[in-house]
Amino acid sequence: MSPNKLVQFLGKPASEFTRADIVKYCVENNIEFINFHYCGWDGKLKTLNFVIQSREHLENILAAGERVDGSSLFPFVEAGKSDLYVIPKYRTAFVNPFSEIPSVDILCSFFNRDGEPFESSPEYVLKKAHDAFKEVTGLQMEAMGELEYYVVAEEDDLYPVADQKGYHESSPFNKFTEFRVEAMKLIAQAGGNIKYGHSEVGNFTQDGKIYEQNEIEFLPVNIEQAADQLVVAKWIMRQLAYAYGVNLTFAPKITPGKAGSGMHVHSRFTRNGESVMTRNGELTDECKKAIAGYMVAGTSLPAFGNPHPLSFMRLVPHQEAPTSLCWSFSNRSALVRVPLGWTKKVDMAAIVNPLEKSRNEDFSSKQTFEWRAADGFADTYLLMAALCCAARHGFERPDALEIADKTYVGLGVNIHDASNAAIQSALEQLPASCVEAAGELQKDREIYTSKGVFSDAVVDFYIKHLTAFNDSTLRSELEKDLPRLSRFVEECINNG
């Protein structure tokens, strides 16, 4: 039942695709183009098009890859030694859903002139992070992303929704249901493991335009695959928005007082394919150690998850965005939320449907925990790599369980409520600007550079990049000057 056309045709999962499989599909389905995709330093998907000349030519493309100008993709690569190879990852192949010419698209990895993985490629940094995590813990890290976004279009007066009351609205109150459903279909055909989609709380009108917030959420998969899926999904969603004649933005904040858009990342850990998140209905020590790692690295993770001044316009109290380093169950004011996880063995489906015999199935493998600070301006690969490093750090610390206990806040405790001011004051706070985040990254750099995951050069470049925003007071300035904020958002709305 896979929506991926290559999976349907070849009768095997994408993880088992070989070069011969890709060639077979292209030959028997009259594919005319192969398109390579890869991410540069700006996190956006790049494209290299090949018109297939012959079977021999196709096999050569798939085997040898091609050269690209690394200095145009990565600002720290010198022009004098800028050539890089891009080599296709066969498991990522999918049929291009937009091209009128039959085309197969494939994600690529970067290699240097010596045939070695390019050390500073964000995609390879993530691979190194996951390898180090597996080496230290004996576990595999899985992840799932939540893509929140706004569709911006001409104002529609029919079936209005009350301001900031759009959560899970149906059509016709939700104006872009059709867009969201079509996006989900195309992402699934491209290999994305989608959990669901829905309208989100944010909706407002401004300057004759409607801003409508929606979300597409994924299922947990290998963390490297999760990052691949998110970058392809963002590319598809923008392509589709262009076809619809609307704008789509992952901007973390558009205007004060309205819901911002995050890119929450859920984590799950497995051993031999089995979840280790819960035991007897309680979180395991493995789970708590990883959460502790997120708490220790909590002030520096925004350097990767919130790499733009607009990101910190979103991280303010009373907007369901975190500001304090803490974790909790089902609490959207916490930095790390442990959502409902089916830990109580109650067959709710049998209760709702009396004709069903109760089976008391165990759904606890669905348990995850959620990092709530990140947004869609983040480089997806570097964010996932940083989270992986932070989780590993939790396993490496002998005091991890004590840290988890210290940073836990009770179920139902709203950190932003005035009655809980004492609790909030006892907790460490997230940085309020890119400049602050850069400083925190400098303090925590060993979490990311240990075991050779992030190179010092990449960390130094990122610190320099963030510091250059010089935004220490920008948030307070923009909140007091809405016209200036509007101009700033307009300039930055299609970043990421």
C-alpha cells in the first residue's frame, strides 16, 4: 500500500533499493530525467538535472555522481579547492510529482576530492552524530518532525474563523485543507512517512491578506531518514504553493500576539527495533538520561534550532512556546514535553465500539518526547545532529538522572503563569537572541565537537554567523515598532 511509485513497482522497501532497481524502473517507465538534490549551507534543497541519453549514461550517473562547486554551496569552502562530488543515495529515489517530463529525483551525499565524505556537510555531520550515539548507547535514535507553516493569500470573507481559534478547523472554515491534503499525498509519494495533518491555532488577517496556520506531522524513523524527509517535504510544499499562487512560510513569527510556527522534533530510542522509552507504564532511565542531555545542552541547542532573529520573536511567554529549561508530561509550556503515550493498557477502541472484543494491545512503543523550541528556519540536518549529540551527552553524564529530576515540573504546571513565578525563576532560561545563542554554543562546544561530530571549523563559523546578526536588543525594538517588524518579516519570510 506504499504511495511511493518505485516501492509499488519494485515490490521492495526503499531501504533496499539498488542501482539496478533504479535503472530498471527508469527503463521500464520511460523516465527521461534524473534530478539530483542536496542541501547547501542555507538548508534549502538544490537541484542538478540530467537528461538520460542511454542506459549506459544512466548507470554512469548513478554510479559516479557528478562534480559541483562547493564554494557556492558552503561559504567556508575556498574557491581554490571548491570541487565536491555529489553521490546519489538510492534509498531516497522518488518520482518527481511536478515535472511534466517523467523524472526520478534522488537525494545525494557530498564527497571530497579524495573520495571521502565531506566532513562539514550537514548531512554527514548528522551521520557522524548518529554513529557516535549508537557507539556510546547501543541504541538507535529515531525522530519525527512537525512542520508548522502559514499559507498567505488574499483575504476571504466567507466562513471566517475567530482570531487565533483555527485549531483543527474543517473546511470551509479552514481555507487550505485541499492544499494540505495534496501536499501530504505528494510528500508520501516521495517517501515521507506522514502521521497526520491538520489546521493549527494561528489565523489572522492583515493588510488585506489572510494568514492561515497548518501543520503536517511525521512518524518516527531513523533520525537520518527523518531529516531527509523534512527537507524534501519543505521543497514539495513550496513547489505546491507556487503552483497554487499563494505564499507558504515556515517563518517562526509573523507578528506579535499571533501564534508562531515551530518545527518540533520528537525523539524515540530503540534497541534491536524495540522501543526503550517506557517500562511498566513509566519512563525508563534511558529516556530520562536523554532528556537530561537536552536540559544540559538546552541553552546552546537554539544555536542550531533557532538560527535567526525572528526565531526569538517566537520564544516568548504565553504563546505555547518554551522559554525555560524544564520538562514535563503533556505540558506545552515546557521545553521538552512528554506527550500521551498509551501507557495505560486500556482498550479504548473496544469501549467506543461495543462490537469489538477487547484485546488490550500494547501501544507504548508510540511513546516519544518532544523538543519544542526549534523552528523551520533551522538547518534540518544540523538540528537533528545537535539533538543527537545532546542525547548522547545525557548518557555520558553520571549525574543525568539527578538533572532529570531537578528540571522536571509537574503535570499541569504552566511555567508562564504568574502563580508559578518562583518555579520559573529557579529554572535556567533560553537565550533571547542569536548573539546569546552563539555565546552559549561557545560554552557548550565540546558537547558537539566530541567524537569528531561537529568540526571546530563548523562551530566557529556558526558562532560567527549568529554573532553577525547583532540582535541583542532587536526583539524589544521590533515589538515596539510594528511597521519595522512588518518590513523585517517581509525580508525574511522565505528563509529556511
